[in-house]
Amino acid sequence: VPGMVAMTPKSKRWPLLKRLVFSLFLLTVHGINWFFSFADWYAQPVRLDLFDLWAGLVYGLLYITFYLSVLDPLGIHLYFILSPR
């Protein structure tokens, strides 16, 4: 969203931002998601430990490696900030 807003002419930035960020669909999806995540945490509070950190880091690094080695060369640019160009 920040990249799209920055590339838009100044007179049309606020309407674009309202349409993308404050849409009823996004508010509904994130509102429902927040409710279910809070209910899940409240029903089963689990403390994270060192293994959870390492598992998250390994998952993230594997995903970045997959993105840069497979998706980016195919022209599927999901995250312009990760592009090595």
C-alpha cells in the first residue's frame, strides 16, 4: 500500500488510501480474525520458547529463499521491497 500511495498523484492519494485501507471488506475480515485469535489465545494461553523463535526464523528464511529463487525469476513480484533489482 505505501508504494501504491507514493506513486499516485498527490490529489488522489487520500481517496486511494481510504478505498484500500478502510474498505468494509478489510475491516470485516480483520475484525473477525482479531476476535478468533483473541478467543484462541484466551482459551489456550501458551508461552513461546526458544524453539518457536528458531522455527519461525527457519520458516521465514526458507520462504524468502523460495521467493527470490523461484517466484522472482518467474516474474511473480509479490513484495517489491524484496526484489534484488
